[in-house]
Amino acid sequence: LKETSASPPPLLFLLSPHPPELCFSAAMPQTQSSTAASGGGGRLRDAFGGVLCAFTLLLIGLLAFSIRLFSVIKYESVIHEFDPYFNYRVTQFLSKNGVYEFWNWFDDRTWYPLGRVIGGTVYPGLTLTAGTIWWLLNSLNIPLSVETVCVFTAPIFSANASWATYLLTKEARGPGAGLMAAAILAMVPSYISRSVAGSYDNEAVAIFALIFTFYLYVKTLNTGSLFYAALNSLSYFYMVCSWGGYTFIINLIPMHVLLCIVTGRYSSRLYIAYAPLIVLGTLLAALVPVVGFNAVMTSEHFASFLVFIILHVVAMVYYIKGLLTPRLFKVAMTFVITVGLAVCFAVAAVLIALVASSPTKGWSGRSLSLLDPTYASKYIPIIASVSEHQPPTWPSYFMDINVLAFLSCFLPLSDASSFLVLYLVTSVYFSGVMVRLMLVLAPAACILSGIALSGAFSVLTRSMKFQRQTSENAGDGSSNALANSETASKEKPSKKNRKRDKDSEGSSPADHMTEEKLLVLPCGPAAVGIMLLIILSGFYVIHCVWAAAEAYSAPSIVLTSRSHDGLHVFDDFREAYGWMRHNTDVDDKVASWWDYGYQTTAMANRTVLVDNNTWNNTHIATVGTAMASPEKEAWEIFSSLDVKYVLVVFGGLIGYPSDDINKFLWMVRIGGGVFPHIKEADYLRDGNYCVDAHGTPTMLNSLMYKLCYYRFVETDGKGFDRVRRYEIGKKHFKLTHFEEVFTTHHWMVRVYKLKPQKNRVRGKLKLKPAGRSSSKANSMRKIGGKKNPWQ
Amino acid sequence: MPRATSDARLLIQSLSKAYAATPTNLKIIDMYVVFAVATALIQVGYMGLVGSFPFNSFLSGVLSCIGTAVLAVCLRIQVNKDNKEFKDLPPERAFADFVLCNLVLHLVIMNFLG
């Protein structure tokens, strides 16, 4: 296609790589004399700059790796939390049985009696990556266990992610900004929180894939090379394999293309960057089983197809414009517009009818809850109940990205930096909806503040360097500032001493394509500015290291607390899972709330009813109803599902706040969403949730209360609950349908066994079970409650 | 109305005259693009006749045609001598990129065809 007749503003020169001197000035303020302009001296400086860059990158990678090792040092090399245990179990299976078995694996140890098709419902990127690393190391005769590889995958990939950030920022601005952004990303707390050693979750590799895909997209946009377009598609494929957040990429890039078209920046490089990505990317996304045909049928991808069509239309318009004279072009436009609008309306009407016919307008539940933050709480309580899906508070922004929240710079405006700005704005919006998505905001914040800081440093160091060299004033007048950050406002510009850098030495001003004079400040304020910026960065580093060490390194499967008599370690979870592993049969089914499903299957190796995948709301509601019902009804529900053991987590003895009694209201809500005879109001006294003497009888008779507080009064004689901070309501009671088989050392996990049915039934109720259930139904109807579907 | 038709005829005439002036290699690429898009349309028509099962084969067929058309358009952009952005890109390099991308595309298609 011919080049457009209305050429974009002359910003192309800004895309040329900055000289390595920028790398220099950001790295060390004192440089060699700039009068060594001879070819040999220049080459030596380039080489030295390159080596310094590489060495700094190596150090940044080491920093990213080592700051994430706090949890290994403080606790042990153990997998954290809940989701990583599932990934660990899948990786174990992969390493033992090979890839083909992994693709075809049907897991019957979870979601009993439904099972789960692992091959089709898991994002395979993380497990395949770790499996490949393990296989590679073992084939080199380095015998690392699968667990070690899993624990350290995240720090390795965070080092890769900081190198990818360097590449992306270098494409957008220059090597100096790249190094700055990479160093900032290596330490940013919100990324550390999801990629600490032991946090073996999808985001560990997905953030690296995200940044790398963006880098390749920007590189293709800048160079217009099809080779990078192919690499971009492959990197996008890796991202689709790794995380459900790939929909962010496939919506952000079309948005950026649309922005470029609308602001008049259409160029043929844009076409080369976008069109092959869409075709190859859709095909590659459809190859991943968990996405499958969703790649062409769900609304999350429609934006990309729409912009694909729009791009072709725009390209055709530019092409025809180049072929015709302006008058004829106007004629062609009027003709096309009249016909085209009619066709467009027809197609749009069909599309809207198709989309409107589906109740969610084609979007999946999770995506809808991102677009409409109130959607989940109204319709899908499970999504609303997950703690990482809550909106973040303002302090969490400061905690997670610290001073980066105040630094941002995107001058000069080019294709690449407009992309970064769009990325920042959209990720700020989405991070405001869900605290988990602060992670997506982190790279954007790091890159833009890296550009800002690097720009500020380069201005200040250039001032100092220039002040030392020349002593005559040669200039006047104002100039555009290169750095637009808030910290630059700390410098006090003085009109008298503004000088014109290098323009006086080199080519005449007419040669420069813009009238951009570089800002130079007097020596004193420049030195003060450099000091202040270094102190600011120092605060940032201190905060990051503190956050990594104290806040984000807890494995949450082992708890510690410091008191006057030393360090207490609470290893109750693993104690309970170990007990279950050794003292129950292999085929026994365990019922617990879905939080503990992954850990139970991975560590205790027992079949569970529900786990953290939460794909079946009715099954979870069944378990919730059972926990909220009285003992007999709960026993019947559980025995209909072949359950042998019930597990509850109880924190009242030691003050562990995330126990099942605190989660109980969610169980009631989710159960009540499917089975209407469970009503939340029955469990609240005057709208308050309490389990003391004022608790409602429904609450005090529920299975969860009984299993948690059985024999609790024996610990201190009064039954004082350290989490709720009052004495419990019902203190002395016996269990009729369950028997306690194990309670851990600090009473955190309690395991109960279902008592088998009695052989002989005494009294008025004779052998027929139908008679028993009919009298039960009578009593239920007498109370006036809704009909219980299990009777 | 007559002015519209005469305008339309003038339009088509000048379009065809301007297009005739493009070099031959670009015209060959254009023909290839037209062929690929026509194949895609035939496939969509056939799908309308016999139904869309198996869907993955239909998708891979249509997307392979559209994909190779898009790549050919990219090649045309890069080889066109009037494009000032690509004047120091040797056409051999552009063609090598085109072949590489087509290889990747068809590898994926082979995998997805089912």
C-alpha cells in the first residue's frame, strides 16, 4: 500500500534509538569527556555502555530472584496457599505420567461424584513450563525434585519479567529508562505478592508472558517486520496457555489500534502489527483446550474482530485515496458511504440480535463482573465471596505500588507511549474493581515511572555535566521540559541561567525537526534534585523489601506468631492432612468447605466433594446447606454423597481469624441461593451475626457450630472464643450423628467421622424408613418452614 | 441520476487506469489475495449448505485462507517501492518473513484441522 498522503506528525525520528549515552548518564553521573568524538572513542564508549547494561541487567535479575526468597528463608521451601497445591499436584502427575496422559487426564479424586476433566479445564502453561524445566534438569543429571522446581519457578520468571520490562521500555523510550523500569519492576510489592518463592500460581509465568507479548507488539509496531509479528503471535499463544487474563491483551491491543486510527496515526506498520496477530492469535488461542471455540464465540474476542474489519476498511480507504485524484475520491467516498452505511446497519442489527439473545450478552460471568462491579454480588455469590475479588482500598494502592502511584511520564508521544498510557489507564480501572488485578497494574506503573525517573535523572545529570564544561551563557528563552513528572517540579528553574545544550556545538537549529531545546538547570538545584531522587528511590527500596519480608512471604499453610515466650509455629494444617493420609482409607471421601479442597487432594490424597475451582455452584451450595443444617439433615446429605469424614477449620483457641465460623455466612448465602429453605435471616440475631448466648437456635443447632465447638468448653472451662471475643452460646452438648476422630494440637483443624446408621431402630418408629421420613415431613410442615428437598 | 452514473463510470475508469500502472509483482500478489479470499467465501458458502460440524475444521479452513491473504497483504506493503517506510528493506527479506509466517500459520492449521 502506498504511504498515506496525510502523513502523521513528524515523530518518526523519535522512534530512532537513543544513543547509549543515555544509558551512561542514568548509570553514573560522571562520564568521560564528551569531546572524545572520534570514531574509536565513540565505539569504545558504546561497547563499554553495552557491557555495563548487560551487567546491570544481570544484577537486576539477581535482585528479582533473591527478594522473593524471604519465605524460603523464614519458613521452608514449601508450596503456599491453596491454588498452588492444585498446580503442584498436576505437575506431579505430568512428571510421572508424561504429556499425553496429562492431556487426557480425568480426575476422579475431586468434585465427587462428578469428577473433573483436567485436560480441558486447566491453563496448561504453568505446569508445562515447570514440567519442562524439571525434565531438562533431570536429563542433565541435576536431580531436583518436582517440589523444588515448582517452588522456584516464580522467582526465575520474575527475573525474566524484569528483563522483558527492560526490552519493552527500551522500545518505548531508551535503554536508560529500560534499566530503571526493570529495576523498579524487580521489587514492586504487588508483583512480589503473587510470585514469591512457593507461590506456584498462574500469574508467576503469566506476567512475564504479558510483558513479553507487549514488547513484541511494540517492536513490530516500531519496525514493521513480519518476523516480530510471528514472534508476537507465539508469545500471545504462551500467554493464552498461562492465564485467563489473556483477554486483557486481546482487548487492549484492538483498543490501541482504534486509538491510533482515530488520532490519525494509521500507518502500514500498524497493519502489519495487528492483522497477522489477530488471525494467528485466534487460531493459536483456539488450540488451547480450555479456550477452544470460545476464541471465536464469546464477546471477549469480538472487539478484536471488529477492529480487524475496521482496520481493513481504513487501509482500503488510504489505498484508494492514493490512487485517485481528490475530486474523484470525494465522489467515491459519497458513493461508498451511502452503500456502506446500509450494509453496516444490516450486519449490526443481526449481530445485536444474536448477542442480545444470550442472557449475559455473550460475556462470561467473570468478565461481566469486571465490567459491571455490582454484577457478582447480585447474581453469583461465589465470585463475590472470594477475598481476592473484592475491590481494593486506597491504602492498598500505596502498599502495593508505593511511590510509583505518583510518578508517570509519557512524553514524547509516539505509538509506543500511547500504548503504554492506554495500558496504564485500563489497568487502573480494572485494579479498582478487583484487588487481584493490582498485579496487572504493576508493570504499567513501573514502566511509566521508570521513564519519568530516567528522564528526571538525565536532565539533572546533564545539567551538572554541562555546568562543569561550559561557562558562558549562550541562550535565552523558554524551552520544553523533557521530564513531566511531579518530582521535576521540585527543581527551581531560573530563567537567567537556561542554556542551550549542544545546539550551539553541533548542527544549526534548522536541522532539528522540532524546536525542542533541552532543559538545563543550574548546578546547585540539580545536585539537590539528584539527592532527593536518590532518597525517594531509597524509600521505595526499603518499602519493597519490608513488604516482601513481612507482608507477602507468609505461606499461609504454616502460621507463626511471636509472643513474650518466643516464636510459636502453628503447623496444624499439615498435621491434619498427614493424619488423614495415614489413618483413613484411600477411597474415603472428605467433605469440607471448598477453600481446602486443593490442599486436601494434594497433601492428604483423599477424594473431596468441592474444591477451589468452584465451577459447580450447586455442588458447593449442597455442602453449604449441609454445614448449615442440623445434625440429622446434614448427616443425610453427606451420606447421600458417600462422605466418610468431615473437616472443619476452627480458630477460636488461638485467634486465627480465617476459620470456618467466620466464613459461615457465605456458606449460608451460597446454600440459600440454591436451596430456599436455608434463609440467612434465621442465622442472624437482629441482623448481627453472633454465636454467643444470644445466637438464634438455627445457628446454635447447625452442624458447623456443633463441629467447631464440640468439647471446646473443656479447654478453659468457659468456652471463650478468641476470635469472636465472647463466650459461646451452647457449651455442653453431645454429637449424635458424628464422632470426633482427630483434633490438631492447637484445635485448628478438626476431623469428624460420620456414624453409621443404627442397625435396629427402637420405639414407635419401626423398620420402615418411609414412616420415619413421613413423620419428619409432618414436623417440618408443622414448623412452617419450606420443604426440605432431602426428605 | 445521469450525473451519478457518469461520475461512477469516471470513477471506475480512473481507478482501473491508476491500478493498471502498478508493477507486475504487486499485481501478482493482489491476485493471490483475491484467490485466498474467494476460497474463504466458498468455504463459508459450503458451511452454510452442510452445517458447521466439525467446527474446528471449518475454522481452520477459513482462518487459513484469511491468514494467508493478510500475510500476502503485508508482503505487498513491504515490497511496494512507493512505501517510504520500507525502502531499505530488501525484498528477499520481506519474502523470507512471508514464508516463515506462512509456515507457522500452516503448522497451526495442520494441528487444528482435526
